[in-house]
Amino acid sequence: WEALPLLDLDQVEVVKGAASSLYGSNALGGVVNLVTTPVGDRPETVVRTHADWYDPPTRYEFAQRTLGSRGIMLQHSRRLGPIGARLALARETSDGFEQNGQYGRWFLRAKVTAPPESAHPWDGYLMWSRNDAGDFLAWRSAAAPFEVDPPSLGDHSVYRFLLGGATFTPLARPTAVLRVSPSLNVNSNQNYFAENQDHHRATRAGNTAELSLFPAGGQTITLGVDGAATRVSSNFLGTPWLWDAAAFAQDEVPLGRRVTGTLGARLDYHDTSEGADEASLNPKLAVVWRAAGGLDLRASVARGYRAASAIEQFVDAVQSGFRVIPNPALHGEHAWAAELGSAVRPWGRLGVDATAFWSEYRDLIGPSVVPDSFFVFQFRNVSRARVRGLDLAVRASLVPDRVDLDASYLYLSSKDLDTGLPLPYRSKHNLTGTLNLLRGLVGMDLRWRSRVDQVLAFPLDERGAITTVNLRLALPLFGAVLQAKASNLFNQVYPDVQERIPGAPRSLSLTVYAAR
């Protein structure tokens, strides 16, 4: 989350369902694609600053002063000759709303783009961040949910990352486009805990080459290969190497005036220096029918794959009394995912999207108690699991430019097919809603989650439904926008999904945004 270039975002695209055929490992359940804003011809400077104050319930207060956070981000864009350039610098600090919740973060991002008229477009980016943050693993007690056990007070970590990447287009024709995208990810973490000084450093370098062909008739053919090597050096992970390679192909072809079909497949290969290698073939089949009257119907079935990460396979650590041991035999997880959905806009002010989905997992990776042990955990392959449900979204303009409503409901049924129990940390019913007035100048956000049915470590802890409400008010002022926001308006105290980790109490934030 710290790497998201918020001031540079143009749009966010969400692709639901298994997308491994085109996007590879980690696209087991979907893809979120962030599209940044092009650099314009005129210089632009954007400033965003905020200050926040936390308001925990009186009976849970532990500090003798008001806790809060503050931050500022500066971004400047201009053309350096024909080349577009954008630079962003941010500083964030926070006291946190719980003990050990403090952090201080620096963030730097640079982007360069080719001239708009370039015959071979290219772009590149570089991001760097340093974050010194406290560690809150579990609360002291149910009566003191924002405090940690005294021996853990002062525990913190220093995390750094450097991300770089580029996309080159050596071939750009109306019938064919070739893109080559190298990338680099260097990250490190150093713990300063009372019980451990764990550290790690990981470097991942990779490259993707993708050829898109556009023959006559509206057909799009995508062919590609990618590969990456990861080197880890850590006192609690060892020094493993990880290698990934893949070849993929996808054909999107019109099957009629209103019907489009997509057929794709990807062959993934994953290997480590301390475990067995594996290969996975992941096909995909999808059909979209654009019927009359603003009705779209879609159906898809795909196989997803995710390789085990180094932290899951090789972790050997103790933290706050929890022992986690490595599992060299851990291998990737797979899922067959099917989706049947429709989108309809009965009139211009109302849009409805409904999706029914069913996923069958094999070898699902998750934390599990080691048999015949007490509070010893290990990432293991759950033999079989099932996730199915219904996703319903509604977008309505009740009064044009005055009252807009976005609402979604997710019904989720999950089961470990070996034990018959629900998968941990999943709520069966999830409801979100946003009401915007006057084009977003006034707004309310609602999120409700039903009680989690299954947890791992503390099944006797009291749990219930979680409801949070946020209020927003924005005011244009002298060419800038001032926004006030009250989060968790009713100050509900709740575990934030995982056990004995509290969600944020009520807070008030003031944000100023200006562009020139």
C-alpha cells in the first residue's frame, strides 16, 4: 500500500476471477491494475497534506496526550524537451492509535515517458521508500485492546524498498505491438524486537515480453513469455533462490455481432534452491454476450495458480510466543474458478452488476497448527477447499449531480472440504455502501461484516458483526479543496479480521488538496 502513487492515479481496473492464464502466479483470485495519469504539456504542481486525530473510547485510553498522524505529498510534472517527467516526494508520520502503532515514512517516486508522437513509446518509473514502524502483534487483553504486553513495548522494524520498471515498444504497427517490460524489486526489513533481531533482504529481477496481434475482424491475439529470479538473504528464511518462468497465449475473437469469446492458456514453472520444482498449465475460457437494451452476460471458467512465497515456505521464527516453522515440502496452490454474471443498465441513472462464482481450491496455502503441538504454526497445503458466493453491485444517480449511491453485497460461503469447517477469517455476509451528495462534497460510507465463523488461534474470544460508518465533507476554497472526514463514527471497538488486533477507533482527519 505504501507504493501506491495516489496523486498519479488516473483509473483503477478490477478483473475478478482466476486470471493466471494472462497474468501468472498471484492472479489466483483476480487482478487490480493501476493506470497512472499521462504527463501533460503544461507544468503542474500538486500538493496534498493532512492531519488526523484519534479518539479511542475513554475506558481504553492508554496515552496522556492526543494521538494522531500527519503527512504531506508534493508532486510536480513537466516536459523536459519532448520527454515527460513527474516527481513525487512524501513524508508521513503517525503516533498510531495503539501502543507500538507509530511510524515514520519517506516516499519518493519518479516517472519518465516518451514524447506523445513517438513511433516507439516507452516509459519508466522508480520508487523508493523507508518506513520505521512499530509492531503490534496482539493486544494485552480484551480490557486493554490498544495496549501490548509490556515486554513488547518499543518493538519496531525498519522496512525499505526500491522498485523500478520500464516498458519499451520496439514494434508498434496497426497489426502488431511488441512490448518488453523489465522490472526490479529490492526490499529489506530489520526487526528491533525484545525477543528477536530478525532481518531479511530480497532482490527480484524479471522481464516480460508480450506480442499483441490484431488480424482482421476484430480479433486480438496475445503471445508472451516472462521470467524472474529472486535472491533472499535472511536469518529466519535462510538464503534460498527462487526462479519463475512462463509462456502464455490468449485469443480474443468475435463469434458474432454481439458475442466475443476468449481462449487462453499459460504454462508456469517455479523452482527453488531448497525445494522441488513444479509446473502448472492454466487454461481459460470466457464468453461475453452484449445483448440489446444495455444487458451484458458473461461466463468464464479458468484455472488459477499461485506459487508458494519464500516467507511461506522457509520462515523459521518466534514472535510474541508464536512459533512458526518452515515447510520445504510446501508447493503451489491451484483453483478452478467459474463465474456467471450480468450487467444491466435499465436506464441511464441505474446500473446493476450481479455475479455468481464458484472456486474449487486444491492445496490451498494457509497458516495451520502443526499436529500434536501447542501453538506451533506452519504454512501448509490444505488438501481441498471451496469458495462460492454471490456479488451484487448497484450504482444509481438518484438525483443527477446531487444524490449518487454505490452499494454492494457479497455473500461468501467457504469450506475446508476435509474438516467441513469454514475457512478462517471470512465473513459470510459483507455490505458496503457510499452515498455522495453534491458531486461528492458531502458523503457517507458504510461497511458491515457479519461475524467471522472460524479463526485459528483464539476460538473462544468474543466476536460479532462489525459496522463502521464514515462521514465526509469537502469545501472548495481559494482554488484548493479542504476535506474533513470522521471515520468509525460510532467508535466501535472490534478485532480487525485477525485475532487480537484492534481496528482503528474513531478519528477525525483534515486534508487539503491543491493543484496549479
